[in-house]
Amino acid sequence: MSMETTLSREDIVRLTERIEGAQTRAYAIPKLTDEYPAMTIGDGYAVQTELRRRFVSQGHRHVGWKAGLTSRAKMQQMGVNVPSIGFLTDRMARPENSAIATGDLVHPRVECEVAFVTKAELAGPACTRDDVLSATDYVLPAVEIIDSRFSGFQFDLESVIADNGSSARFVGGGRARDPHELDLRTLGVVMEKNGEIVAMGASAAVLGHPAEAVAMLVNILAELGERLPAGSFVMSGGITEAIAVAPGDNVIARFQDLGSVSMRFVA
């Protein structure tokens, strides 16, 4: 993946302010490439990095990362051969079985993921699945609440990277497990909304193995000049399709061998 940038420092700051406003005040904006059609993936990460710097300077604590576009079909659709990544902060975390407000979100949707918590630092550019498994303290079931800030839920790769991979909220639950005790390729997952099954999947949908997605995330970090610290919380990418939610919805995600994660949505 080329990290070539074309935007000036002034443009990066301007687009960061646009993204930050849409995220913090929950309104939709046109995708960034409407105004900057030559924008590159590297430009998207430059905006995302500036957004992270701003949030940390405001008191947010950077706790980990998330992978997106981790299904082969979705990557082919977007014309890329690696997933995108986004950062996670403590203010995005919500307790299991809690009420999650939608009034400060634009297009909230939920998807099931396997989360990894690391016990050792990981670094690219040649991080492998085995490296990830060796560096993992435990895995647990999680639900990510994604929220693209772009009008009509229409976006491209460069814009969604700048929007921090549509990161919004995340919930971990179930039981922590040693990844070596599980076959992470074959975990079945069922998502229920208001008592009805709305999505099903198997963990192999994430690059054949969720740890592959974490390895690719680490290798993208290397291209950005960064490493994955020990103690990081990493969302490995959606196993199921993203399901829209609204106030009054109750969601529970049931993971084979990992337990369940539940939450409800309020205005």
C-alpha cells in the first residue's frame, strides 16, 4: 500500500477539522474526495493521524486499533489488497449490557468481531499470524458500533480512512480465552436484534483467520512508522455484516466458545 501524500499541511488540518466536527456533533458530510478527488490513502491516514493527535491532546486515551475491510470480497470491491485501520480510545468503550445513546451518532450499525488483547509489542513490516498469536494475552467477543459520518452512508476508501474507519463505540463481553485453546478460524457467530436473528457468520470470514487481520494491521502501522504496544485492545474486523440500529433496539451477539455480548440502544 502506497502511503504517498498529496495534501498540504493546511488541507490536512482543514479536513481533520471537518471530520472532527462531524464526529463530535453527529452530522453528515460529503465524502472528502468530492472536494479532493486526487486524495490518496496516505492522505487519509495523515488526516486520521492528526485526528488522533487532537483527541489525545483533549484527554482521550489511545487504547488500541481496529481493522476494517477484512473480507476478501469487500477488499476486491474497494480495489485494495489490505484492510484499513483506525484507532480506538477509552471514550469509545462502553460496558457490556449497557445503554448506548444513538443521539450522538449519524448512521449507527453493529457488527460482531473477535477482539485481541496483547501482552507483547508487535512490529512490522513482516508480522505474521503466528507472531500475533504468540503476543496475544487473550481474545474475547466484541461488538463494534460503527458510524460513517458521510451522507447517505456513501464513501470511498480514502474518505473512510480519514474518518477513522467509521469508528464510534465498542463493547467487549463474554469470557476471555487463551487463543491457543480455540480454533479461531471456525468460531460461529449469531447476532440477534430484538429477539430475531439478523446476521450469522464464521470467523474465517476475517481473512481466513482473525489473527491474519491483526498481523496486517501491524504491518500497516509499520508503514506509518508505528508499532502495536503491549496491552493494546485490537478489533480484528467484522465477521457479520453491519446491522443498522435505532433507539429501542436490543442486540445480543452469541459467539461459539466465547460467550455473548449484549447492549441496548436509547435516544
